[in-house]
Amino acid sequence: MEVPHLNDWYRRYGKEGLVVLGLSEAKAEDQKKAAKGFGLTYPLFFGKRDNLPPLLRKVTGYPTTLLLDRNGKIREVVFGILFGEKRAEFERKLVGVLKEKGKAVSSVSHKGEK
């Protein structure tokens, strides 16, 4: 489950420029209930695959988490759940990217319809 640590990162690193966006193809009602239940603190967007940006239309596994730098360049893509050392490594990279100059940093997690 990506929500707890994405919430945590959003709260901890938001003032340093981190932007977290959730994207989902699931039914809006289901996602709103889940967001409320998990105490989602970052924005969640709903959309069908055909309406997503080209990059996200290529995502075939869920969840997929992308780390974009301040200039919009993809720096890391993780397929599957961020857990244990994988999560710690992603956070280290996220912190490193936040220290670089440029615009805001984005971490996007995309979940498909179940």
C-alpha cells in the first residue's frame, strides 16, 4: 500500500518542494471512500487510460511510483509496492532530488482499476 508513506513524505517534504499526486482509473466513488479511509493528504486525480498523459498510458502494473525531478525529468520508476529497503532507497533518492535546484519535485503513484 503506497498511501501511508506517500502521505508521510508529502507532510515531511512538502515544504522542501515535494509534490505528490495520486492517479487512479478506479471508480471515483471507490477512490473517494478509500482516500477518506486512509486519510489521504495529497491530491488524487481520476481518469481513464485514454485521457492520461502519454507517459502514464504506458503503465501496465499497479502500483507504479515515479520520481520526477524539479525539471520534469523522470529519475526513478518503481513497479509494485515500495516496501522495506526498496522504500528506503526510493526515499533516499527523493531526498537527493529535493536538494537539487529547479522547480518542485513530483512523486506520482498510479493505481489501476481492480
